[in-house]
Amino acid sequence: MAASVRRSEEWDSTGLGAIPVDAGVETMFDLTRRGATQVAVVPVEWPRYLGKVFGDAPPRFFSEVLGHTVAPAAVRAPLVTTLRNTPRGQRRAALERHLEGIVRRVVGVPAAQAIASDLPLRELGLDSLMTVELRNAVAQAINHPLPATLLFDHPSLRELTAHLHSSVLAFDDAEPVRTTADAAVVHALSEEAAEALLLRELDGGAGL
């Protein structure tokens, strides 16, 4: 199992450490002598591990058992505000680029490796722990709770982006309908001026 870990940095980033061989063997025999069963032994940096799995709100159980809570993550730039200030036709692409950055960080995809929008993320090596971490990172980025089945229901960057863009963030990027005169301006006109404006529009249309 240890040999199958792709990079020690990736393993360490989860808050789970490694046990030296001698210490591991000694611990195994100690547990065997005591008749212990179904025991997991692993060095854990609890604040980091719980932050990866649960984000900023781990279950109270861990606080009661460990005697401390996970410190809130560093405040990030408000992605939703940034997207709202982005031109309508560019929002979806901007959101997908941000999501791709999160995927690269969580899975460990190098910048030189392209990620196809329609590629199922599991093909990048996304495992169960990474799936939870990715869901939490996305939820934190948009400040909105997301279901545990998020990446099963929307497995690629394209599908995930479309879902978040339209269903979760509810962005409507359709171009606004352009009218000859703004409704507010027409409302401010007198009845005679509005009628004259309408007649001019009708006369213009009749000449086409």
C-alpha cells in the first residue's frame, strides 16, 4: 500500500503521516498481544485532516474527543462576487477555469497537463478522499453547501461547471432583450410624448 502512494507530498497534504517500519512492526505485535481487533494506527495531524474532509465545520464529536477544533481556513476572494462582476458571456468560462484550478490542486495535476472539459475526473486519479476534499473546496469557493453526490452526478469539469453556473449560482447569461426605448424613460414621458414616440416607431417600421 505504501508503494502505491504516488507522491509522499500528496499523502502528507491530507494530514496523514507514515509510520517507520520498526515502529509499525512493534505496534502490530503490541496490539496482537493485547488481542485488539479492527484497529487502525496512523499518525494524524487532526486539524489538517479534518479540514480536508469536513472543511470548516467538522462534527462536534472530534472536538469533544480531541479537545480542540479546526481553525477556520484562510479567507479567500469571494468567487461569486468576482463572477457577478464578469461580463455575462465570460462567466461560465471563468467559473470553469477556477474549478480546474481546484481540481489540479486537489488531485495534483501538473500545469503542463491539459484537462479536457468532458473527461471524467475519476480518470485523473480522483479517489474517495479527494472527492470529499474537492466537494468541500468547491463549496467553500462559492460559499454554498453541496451534496455528497456532486461529483457522481456531475463527473466532468464541463458538467460540474454547467450545474454550478445555472442551477446553484443561478446565473442567467442570456443577453438582455434590447428595446428601442428604455421602459423607465418611457414611463417618465408624458402621455403625449409617449404617443408621439410610438407613432415615430410605427412610421419607421412601416417604411421598411
